[in-house]
Amino acid sequence: MLALIIAATSTAVFAQQSRQPPSRGPEMPLALEAAQAALAACAANGVKAAASIVDSAGGLRVLLTADGAAQEEVEISRKKASTAVALKEVTSEVADRMEKDQAFKAKIDADKSLFPRPGGIPLMVGDEMIGAIGVSGASRLNGVPGGVRDEACAKAGLDKVRTRLK
């Protein structure tokens, strides 16, 4: 019996030691507000988009879609946000660097979990990244690529809550 108690106690202690610290993320009301603001910005330009907010580990916190948004935009918005977290930068900057640096492009292309297209922006509190917002749904219009338009919507969402993030 004593051996069972020791084994159970050892397993519980080991499990507690192996746990990762909790991920940071925006508070839920702010995450929701950012996603709503992003969709409103897109809607003002006739875009039916999806907006995702992820925490600092890339875990989905909020996902909103406009009425009539294509199903594929849901996954793309999440991937853009997760990519911004994984690479710790705005996804349009990643896409620009890929055009100029073939070795970097090959490295990014090799990681199929990344989606380095414009529309993902890290959520920062000082120098600490607490998550990201990703938007997808815009198509090319008047020579402006869809991803650039997605990023404008994501920026509108971030701007709505930026000063209140903690």
C-alpha cells in the first residue's frame, strides 16, 4: 500500500513539474472587441471576413466570421494569427522578407504550419507579445492585394484595443 501511495505522489509531483506556464493572451472582452472592430472595418469596405485572436502560444481565443464569409477564411485567419505569434512579427513583413531572401523563403516554406501572408499582427504589451490577430477575406481590388486589405482590418482591430491590453 505504501508503495502505491509513493508512486501516486511521485507521479503527481512529476506532472506538476512538467506543465508549461500558462500562455498570455488578451482579456476575453478585449479579444472580442478587437475581432469585432476588424470585421467592422472589413465590412465598411464590402469585405466578408473572418477574424481570429490567438494567445501567446497560438491557442485560439476568439474567432468571428461575417455573415457570408467563405469557410476557408476561417482557417486562414487563424493561421495568419498563429504565424504572427510563431515568428513574432507582422506577417506582411515576413512576406516582404521572403521576396528578398531566398534562404529565408525556403525555411518558411518548409514549415507547413506557417501561413506567411499579410493579415496577421502581433498583440504587444510593451516588449511582450501576448497574442495576435489574423484577418482573412479580402480579395484584390483596384490593384491592392487582398492580404494588404486584410492587414488594414487587423490593424483596425488592434487599434481599437491597443491602449487597454495588459
